[in-house]
Amino acid sequence: MSTSLQLPELFGSRVFNEETMKDRLSPASYGAWKTCVTQGTALDISTANEIAEAMKQWAVERGATHFTHWFQPMTGVTAEKHDGFLTPIGGGRVMMEFSGKELVRGEPDASSFPSGGLRATFEARGYTAWDPTSFAFLKEGSLCIPTIFCSYSGQALDKKMPLLRSIEEVSRQAIRILRLFGDTESRKVIAQVGPEQEYFLIDKQLYSRRKDLRMTGRTLFGAKPPRGQELDDHYYGAIKPRVAAYMKDLDETLWALGVPSKTKHNEVAPSQHEMAPIYTDANTACDQNQLVMEVMKKVADRHGLVCLLHEKPFSGVNGSGKHDNWSLSTDTGRNLFHPGSTPSQNARFLLFLAAFIKGVDDYQDFLRTTVATAGNDHRLGAQEAPPAVLSIFLGDELNAVVESIIQGTEYTDTSKKTLKIGVDVLPAIRQDTTDRNRTSPMAFTGNKFEFRMLGSSQSISGPNIALNTIMAEELKQFADELEPSADFQGDLQKLIRRVFTEHQRIIFNGNGYDGNWIAEAELRGLSNLKSTADALPAYIQQKNIDLFVKHGIYTEAEVRARYEIHVENYRTVLSIEASTMIDMIRHEILPAVSKYAADLCARAERKKSLGIPCAYETNTALGIAEITDNLMEECRLLASDLEDMPAGPEEAMRYCHDTLIPDMNDARTAVDSLEVLTASEYWPMPVYSELLFSV
């Protein structure tokens, strides 16, 4: 039987999901869990014990021997500590046991993970706590239990706890708005996310011969190959057999883990591909995207491949992003960013749209910081990635609606009616009525916004925490203004018109790569934080700290801790790249080109003794000698500058950007020139034409 016929049985087969819980728990315990998830009530220990026992039995039946609290520390990847189910019972025998206490709480070392100063080395105690809204799953013989991770004093040390807080807060404020429109049915508003994941696949044997790929995830050197993506033939092209086998294995592995992998295709660059899941709630989407990145790498290894998630593993071709499709939906199934076709739906949509536009404008600098990494700096502003300037693309039709509201003029459609919010019917705004804008950082795509600035390797939690919190703030402001109103319709119209007017600067439907736009954005007063070093200081601007503290997402200490972690990560990544570059130049590149130059000189001498012309050997050896001397000096300077790194975190970050990166660029230019001159059999590593076209 084909996999497609088995898919309903395969999907979620390794997940302790709601259907499994309903089958294996008593009605009382299942009901208690359901109430916990929907209403936030606590579970008593007897219920936790029953759930734990059912989980264990289910997992053991499928070959599991261990359990782990699976959490997301501020490393950007997941963490897990595995404990066996076995418990000694005397006489050299054991039994399989798993209690509610073990399910609900664990105690990993909190000082060994990034904490930004929240935990000192001697303050090691930390806790993981079960997230009952995320389903447990089986992975490599262990029952994985999604958890939050906090310090002994309760400070958030992970990416899940603040995400859950932001999900609750945006729901709370959105419900206030819905009540104003007469919606008494919706009890919850759910942040929805669909992250598209781009990645590269290269041959494992070639990867093993590139120290830069192994150490940093990207090629620090590499001359432009004869062919890159100029022919536009890879995008959506026929999938090669080796890649197709990988994708099939990936899909089946993800489906069994309950990840709704939906779309797969070749991306623009050679060896670049994309996987996109079906839209789901933000908490599940964030968990599953972390799992996707892990599984992608492990499945690749089974196929003799390596999956590269770095934002720019190869210079000169497209980098990899992670488009974050975000919207809000009610628990009754209504998408709040769907324009609708009745007056009340139109007004509601326009109010939520106004909140989003205002939020992106008010907090554009913070949104930029959520995608600020050393890897993403190579990608933003080139090869179909958006620029560093935040703007919103609405498309022609919706933009015309906004303009008509601002101007108080007639919105031109077939009925030629003047638009009055909540009175006249807004013509249905069809999905995808305009061309897609690949240069827009934030594009409206029919019923959601696509945040296109995320890097392929990063956790999507940070950007979605920001989107949720920003939206909660704007909705709170709107609710505070409209709830006391004696003329709701009139005040609603005034509010929407005022917001669109005051924040229209953030709306831009044109080409984000056009230099004229960058100049215009500056005139509009939009920020242009080009690099991570430019962007990260905005993380701790007081207005941004106040936003998260006000809504209970972070404490001020938690905000500042995350800033310190991001700053330190940037410095560390650049230091590793610089050290790797120095090592490769000294121990691989210079010895290889020197040997080639020596062989050329020896060959030239032999030719001269025979009276044979030797221009190629002589000129090439002279060219190599000149570049080699320059490279030696550039390598010395890079090593010296690396040694002189300032001690202070902020100073070190700025120094990396202003000093180390230019040094590294100069060294790369020299090495790439040597690659062009050096015979293939002498060059010590696989080149771009092999890496990009070997799979």
C-alpha cells in the first residue's frame, strides 16, 4: 500500500494527542485536562498521575525506554535530559514507572544555559514545567514532554513561557474588541502561525572537507562559480531523485510526529529547497518548527546529505529565510484578518488592520531586533530578502480602501459608494488580488500578514512574541478608547481614520530594493537598522521594555537578559568565524597555494632550460606570490584585531561589526582570488561548483 493511503494512520502516530488521551484516560481525567487547556485551570496530582501512567504505557508499547522534558532555552535550539522509566524493586529486578510529579516538573541545571545574568554559576537550580497545551511525542526511544524552563526564582529562561504569556494577552485584549462588535460567543482569540522553512542540501562527504561549514555553518571562502542561479531553472524545477528521497523520508518522519508538512519544492538557488506546514496555533507552530529543524538535519544524515540552515551558506546566491505567516482567529473559527462582506465584519477587520499598522509603526525598531543575527545580516536586503527598513505591503485594492478612509473620498468600485465604516458595505476584498511583493518585510496576503525578515536558522518564538504583544497593546488602547463611547459607530470611524492617517508612513507597496525607497523611508522617519550591531540597542529602549513589562510578557530583568544574550551571541559567532578563517588560511590555503607556486616555478625553470616559453607558469606564480603576501598581512591583521577585542559586550559587538567584518572581507577577497588562480588538484577544499551542483 502506498504511503498516501496510509497517511491518516501514519499522521500523529508518534504523538500522545487528544484522540489518544480520550482513548486511554478516564472521562474525568480527560475532562480535567480539557478544562485545563481551554480555561487555564490547574490539574490535581491524581489527574497528573493518571495522565503520566497512560503516557508511559503508550510510549513503552512503542519501544520507549526513557522520558525527557523537551524545552527551548535561549540557545535557539532545543534541550533534553533523558531519564529511564525503570525503577529498582529489589532482587536485581526493575519495573517501568513514571509519576505525575515527574510529568509535571523537572530540574535541569539553570546556570549552564544562557541566562543573561539571571543565573550565576553557583545558582544552578532551574525547573522545567509541563505545558499541557502541547502534546508529548516519541523521538528515538524517548517520550518527549514539551515544557517551559524557568529559574529557581521563577524567571523565564526559555522561549516558550513568554510566548504563552503573549498568546494569552493578545487573546484577552482581542476579546474586549470583539465584545464591542456584539460577539458574545468567542471565548478566546488564537494567534495563528505558518512558518515556511528554507534550507540547503549538500553532499556529506564534501561538507566534511570544509572546515568553515563544519565550524560556522557557512562558507567563509568561495569564488563565484561559472554558473549560479542565473538561468532561473532551479526554482520549482523537477526535484532530483536524491533530494526527492530525502523529502519523502522527511515528510513521513514529520507526519508521524504530527507535523503537517504540506508543501515541498526547489527554491531559487541551486541545492536550495523549502518546506511549508499547514497553518496552526502559534504555540504548536513554534514547537513544531524547532522539531522540523532538528529532523531535517537527522534525516539528511541518513541520506548522506547535510542540511544547512544558515541564512547565507553561499555568497552570491539566495540566502534562506523563514517566512512567518501570522494572523488572529477566534475559537469559533473566524479569521479576524479576513475582510468579510457585511458592515460589521468590515468595520471589525478595518479596526484590527488599523491596530496592526499602528503597532508595526510604533514598534518597527523592536520588530527589527527580533530578526537581528550575524547570519541574517548577510541576507537582508539582497536576493529576494526584504531590506532592513520595516514597511507594510497592503496591495492595490486594500491600499485604495485605506486611502479612501484617510481622504474621506469615494472608494471606486462597481457600486461607486462612499465608504462609511459600519454603515455601507465594503466591497469584498478578494484574497491575492495583487502581485506578491517579495521585497516587503511585512506583506498582507489575503487574510494574514507574512513577516518575511526571519532568518532560516532562528526560533520563530521571538518574532511571534513581539507580534502578539504589539497587537495586544494596540487593541488595549482601542478598547480603552471605545468601551466608554456613547457613539460607538461614530467614534469607531474617527479612530480608524485617525490611525490610518497618523501611521500611513509605514505602508509601502513598491520595490523595497530601490535606492529611492531607502531615501524616501528616511524622509518618512522610518528606521533603517542595517546590521545587528545597529539594531540590538533598540531592544532595551525604555518604550520597548515598558511594552513587555506592562503586558506581563517579560520583567525588565528578563528583557535586559535577552539583550545581553543576543549581544554575546553576535560577538561569539563573529569570533568563531574569524578564528576559523585564520586557521584555514594558515593551515590549508597558504600551504596549498605555496606548493602550487613552487611547482609552477620548478616547471618554469625546466622549460627555460629547454628553451620553451613559460609565460603561464611565470605569470601565474608571480600573481599568486603577490596575493599570498597580501593575504599573509590580512591574516596577521585579522588575528591581531581578534586579540584586541574589547571586553565590554556592547563595545565588542560594535568592534566586531566595524573591525572584524572588514578584516574578514579583505581576507576572503584575497583567498577567492587565489582559488581562481590555483589548479583544482591543489586547492584544499571543495569549491562552489561542487557544493551547489553535486546532489
